[in-house]
Amino acid sequence: MPRSANAAVPAPPVAGAQGRTPVRLQVYRQLRAAIEQGSFAPGARLPPSREQARLLGVSRNSVLWALERLRAEGYVVARVGDGSYVAPDLAALRARPTRPAPKAATRPAAPAVLLSRRGQWIADTGLQWQPPVMAAAPFRIGAPDVAGFPFALWDRLARQTSAAQRQAQAQYLDPAGLPALREAIAQWLWASRGVHCDAAQVLVCSGSQQALDLTGRLLLDPGDEVMVEDPGYPGIRACLAGHGAQVRPVPVDADGLAIGEGAARWPKARLVVVTPTHQFPTGVRMGLKRRLELLEWAQTRGGWIVEDDYDGEFQYGPHRVPALTSLPQAERVLYVGTFSKTLHPGLRLGFIVLPHALTAAFASARALADRHAPGDSQDVLARFITEGHLLRHLRRMRELYPRRQQALIDAVAEATGGAVRLARGEQGMHLVHELPAGRADAPLSGRALAAGVVLAPLSRYAIESRRRGWLFGYAGYDAAALAEAARRIGPLLAAAVGRPVGG
């Protein structure tokens, strides 16, 4: 006869209440823990369900449900007319240490011994870039005016989808994207950014970050050199480093990335990533001469150019500069766009325009990663574009953002007593205030965060660059919020630049 259970029945669970774990699930978890920790030995007979229910102060149905689940998972075996027993082959469970519950506020890195070489590269990117997850607050950069997005219109377009269309979109779809959306994006790019491409060259992806990830996987081998802007976007560097690439910094001057200096210093580079329309984070625009030099580098070196046009739609002057890839001899340019800035980040849709020779490979890689983007969102976005709603929304934002930019400039000047006067920009969603050489920017950013204001230091985006200053995002915040944030940090900001308020 198997020996009986060698421990008392687990302690009674907390009574169930709204928002708490159901009683039957609590009973199951306690019984399973008792088995895994050896309180109930392998082969031991469990107390009868009525007895367990009485001791625990719960209904017998809760105990029966827990026992049935444990039987389904192999922890318990039932013998007709003889009750329930712990499965006899669970001795290995007793050697397994109890694992403490993880803390929600921490993200511990996996030990290197557990990861492959590529896995460690990816894990190490957390040391270089951790995307923000908190709600946007002034002066956080990159946040569009989500409140101004026409959600009611979007919902109406979704309701107009026929039953047949819904069924079609519920199937597995082309990893490159819905044909209607790819066609809409191609037509939009021709009208808005001067990019002439076929719909077949457009690959729909989950934002610009996935586009960069696909590029790193398909165009680079571990150890390959990639040139990036310095200062520049850390998410780009982290993504490429995660694929084992050697990220090489290239200075940014008044015309953007200095490709001549970069090519001389890094002659083995196979790829360069640039933000030519509105360099991130300095805000400069790459001139035509420099653009032609960059295209010449790609042609002569057999290299690739990734053009990240993250906020190219937000140009406020009378004339809008087209994309780099609209120029002749741009056959080796991969154009990356996102709807995270033009619409909202929660949409998780972007695209990459590829040379014809790369489209099939990128679509295959997209299928391996996550198969395809949600069909219903693609369908609504396609109609949102073709029916003119994207154009109207962007017109409203191009009118709104300059007003908010001016509100930011006025608020900072007033809060600092004129010590900080931000220079007006003709494009983008943030402004930059640079410091003289040798000054530190990180200490003020820390004090601003303690005051509830997100003020990113320019040093956060640098590799070798000694440029310092702060970034002021304004697009996603109304005038009152901008003024309040400026008021909170005004004296700190004025003191940081060497001129206290009232001094």
C-alpha cells in the first residue's frame, strides 16, 4: 500500500472576492505547491475531497475542480473506489528549488551562461536602450497629439467593413502587407515625399524598429561595420548591435552626417543609417550636396543606406524637402517610414520601401518574425489614406504643432527670465537647446525628472560626440501643460545655464 500524505493539508486560502484569485484556483495552487515541494510525497494518498473542503473552509466543488486540474496535468492519479494519489514518478520535483516571484519593477538580465552569443548581443542592448513605457508627459520627445487623432472616424471606417472582408482579413495574410495598403502607401509617398515606388516595393511592418531589425538580419553579418549618426537615435544602435554589427559613430555637422569623414575612418562599413530630413536629435537638415555625396558612397562602395524618415511629414515652411530616396541614383536606399508619429504609436504600423531585388527576402523574414500585421488595422488604414483622411489629419497637425512650438518657446523664456531662448524650428516635433562645450547636461535632467518633467539630455544620444544640451518635446502637449512644465523647471534650467532667475 502506498504510504499516506506526509504533511498536513495546506493552509486555508483567502476567501474569494471581486478582483481576487478565485477560491478554486487558490486551492489548486496550494495543492500543486505542496506536491512540488514534497509536502505530499510521490505515491501518497491525498485526503478525501470532503475532508479537504471542511479543513479549508471551502466548497467541495472547489476541491474537486482543483483535483481534476491536477489530474489533467499529471500531478495526481485517480484510483476508482480508492481516492486520489500523488503521481509516483514526481521525485525529481523535490530537487527543484523554489523560485521566488519576480519583482515587477526590475528587469534582471539573463545570465550569460544561459544565452547564445547572439542572444547575449540582444540582451546587452538593454544596457544601451530601454524604450519608455510610461505615459507621455512634457517635455518627452516623440509623442504626437494623440488626443487630436480622429478615433470616431477610425471606428466608423472599421464598422463599414463588410462581413466578407472581415472573414478574408481573419485568414493568414501576405507577410508583406495587404495589397490595398501597400498601394495606398506608394501613392501617398509619391504625393507627399516625392518617392516614386511600386506597391510591390512596400513592405508593411510593425513600426520603424521592426524595419531596422529586418535590415540588420538580412543585410549584415556579425562583425560587419555600420555607420550611424553621432549624436543619434539609440534604438538604431541597439538594434544593429543586437545583430552583432560593429556600430561606428560619424559626427553630425550643419549638413547632417559627415559621410566624407565617416568613409575615411570606417572604410569597411557596409551600411549607414541616416535621418536626413530632420536629423535626430539635433534637428539639422541634410543639404543636397551632402545627400549626393552619401549616394555616391553607396554606389562606389557597394554599401546600403537606410533613410529613417521618422517625422518627415512635419515640415512647416512654405516648401517641403523631399526624401533622400527620391533623388536619382538612390537604388541602394531603403526608405523607412512609420505611422507612430503621423497617427499614433499604438497603431504599430510602419513600412519600408525596398529595392525590387530585396522584397521577397524581406517578406520571408517578416513571415518568420510574426507572420504579418493585423489585417483589420491594415484595411482601415488603407481606406483612411485613400479617402483623404490622412491628408486632412496631417494638415491639422501641421497647423497645431507650430502653435505649440511657439507656446513652448514663450513658456521657457518666461520661466527662465529670458536665460533660455529656444530657437524656432521649421520641422519636427521637438526643439534642442545646446550648451557651450564642457558643460554637463545630465544633472539637470535628473532634477527635472524629480520635478515631474521629462527633459532628455543630448548626451544620452551621443557615442563620442561631446555635444551637450536638452531636448524639448512639444507636439503632444497643449499650451497649459507646456507652461506648467516650464514653470516647474524654470529656475533649475536658468541656473544650469549660469543665469539664475532674477539674477
